Amino acid sequence: MKENRERDFRLDFCRGIALIVIFIDHVPGNPLSAWTLRNFSFCDAAEVFVLISGMASYLAYGSRLTKLGFLACAKAVGRNCVRIYAAHLLLIGLIAGTMLWVARHFSGTDYIDSLKLQWLAEDPRGAILATITLAYLPRLMDILPLYILLVASAPFLIVAIKRDYRLALLVSVAVYLMAWKFGWNLSADRSGREWFFNPFTWQLLYTIGLVGCHLSRNAPDKVPWNRRWLYAAIAFLVVTMIIAWPLNQLGITQIAPFSYIWPAEKTYLSPLRIINVLALLYVFAYFVPPRASWLRKGLAEMCIACGRHSLTVYGLGLFLSCVGFVFTQESSFKSIANITVNVVGISLLFLTAMALDWRDEARRAAIPASAIQIRRHGSAAA
């Protein structure tokens, strides 16, 4: 994105949109998900979230590293990782407890199997221990553990990028390629199921976000910002949509053997997914200024609020998607149930984010301006 020392509203806006889309896509059978990004491209909201998170991490910790040193930066990152880890455990406890209770009282579907909760139901003590060590990840609980590892690596990556961003990117690409070649991944449960978001490959997208933000702030002339690249990105997005949309609508990408050769593999983060999300963000950033006036109005402002409070909004969205799944499965009127889940769920996400914004505004009004600046920089990557 273009050089700009002021707050870039585009980051929070894109992250907020990604969180809303993640909620929509996480509700199984949601008809609204037929119109989200994953149907028109090789990537989806998860790639947008991780790429934007890399940029936000550089903004949050890069200046802290320069001004206060590595130790202060590492402490800030450590506090953030602890907060994300606690949120992850709380979210698993809340969702697993809810779904296990639902499974005993309702029979619309196999709720335990749908979220891969068999281990927790059969061996609670072993499953809880594995959950604490991140060796057990029920379905849909994958992205926060990935985020913990990515954020934990941020101080080291930022140091490497500031010294030589090309070498840092080269090492990241090497790890990505080695993971593809040797099948590196982590186990998500005792059956051998792997992490859905492979940290050895998804780290590349996070690193690209860090490098992109570093260049835009410190060496904007090295960012290929011209019409030739813009036209190439637009052409790629158009071709991608022509290929992806009809195949996704027909469900061909989910049918064997085509599912095994579909070039947009997600767990190991296919190169096409990386190119797709980079093209998407490039086009968006080219046409939308960092502080465009429309970003501070109406729906866009609510999306920015969601992006600003991403951890809370993500956790609430995940819980609401599970509740919405039960509601639609047990309802006799599917269409009305689907509309209700989307309207109520998205409204609650917006209201929660705006309420947190109002709370923060009230707190800022009561503390000195210098303290506000420190807090803002310390929490931007959350």
C-alpha cells in the first residue's frame, strides 16, 4: 500500500469484511455463503485476514522495536499471544460445552461429529490436556492457534526484514517449499488429522504482509505501483472468476477425483491462493486511498470497528455460527431460519464492535494523549 504515516483505515476495513465473511462461511448450508469470496476466486476470507494481520503486526511492533528495542517488542508480543491463547481456550470451552449439550437434547444432525468433538466426548481429560497444548483442534478452531504462532514469530521476522527483507522472504519461501515437499504439518487430534491451516505454509502469507508494509513505509519506490501491474492483477482476477465461479456453483471442486487436483489447495496454501489474494488487495489498495472519506461513514465504519476489535468479533462470530447451525438444523422453516441467522448474527457483530469502539472512546477521553498513543500502537495487531 502507498506510503502513509497516518492510520490506514483500509487495513481495519478489509479485516472487518473478512471477519463478517468468515462468520457467513462458517454456518453450514448458509445460502449467503454462495456469494462470498471463496466462490469467485481461488482464495477466501482467511487469506485476507492473515495477509492484513501481517501488515497490522508490522505497524504495531515495527516502531516499538525501533524505539524500545527487541525485548520490549517481544514482551508486547508475548502479552498479545497470551491473550489470544486464553481466548482460544475460552472459545473451545464455550463452543464444545454448548455443542455437547445440544447433542444430548437435539437430533437434527450429528453435532459432535460435525465439529470433530468425539475425543472430548469419549476422553474429556485427555482431550482437555491436548487442547491446552494445541495438540487437539476441533473443527473451526484452527485459525487462532495459527495466529498465535504467527504473532509469536513477529519480532524475529521484523528484525530480519529490517536488516534484509529479501533474505527474510527467501527463508520464508524455503520453509514453504520444504513443507510442500516433505508434508510438514502439525497434528490436530489423536486420529492424525492435520492442522487445517498449516503453519509452515501460511507463514509465507504473513511474512509477505510484513514485508509489504515494511516497503510501503520505508522504501515505497520498491513497491511495483503502476498501471501495468494493476492491469495484470485485474486480468488475473477476471480469469480466476471465470474459472472458479462455475466450478464452485456446480460443486465440482468438492467431488473426487477433481477435489484432489483442484489447484487451490487450502491447508498447504496453494500458490494460486497467494497470488489471488495479493492481486485482490493490490487492486483494492490502488483505487482506495488510505483515509478515503467513505471509509468513515455508515456500513464501512462498522466494518472498520469489527476489524479494530478482531479477536472479540472473531470469537463471537464463531460462537454465533455454531448456534446458527443448530438453529437452522432444528428449524422446520429453513429459509426463514437462514435469514434470521444472517441478519441477527451480522447485526450482533456490528453492534458488539461499535459498543467496544464507544467504550474505548470513553476511556480515551479520561486519559492523557500520550498514553492513548502507546495503547493504540500496542494493540493494533490484535
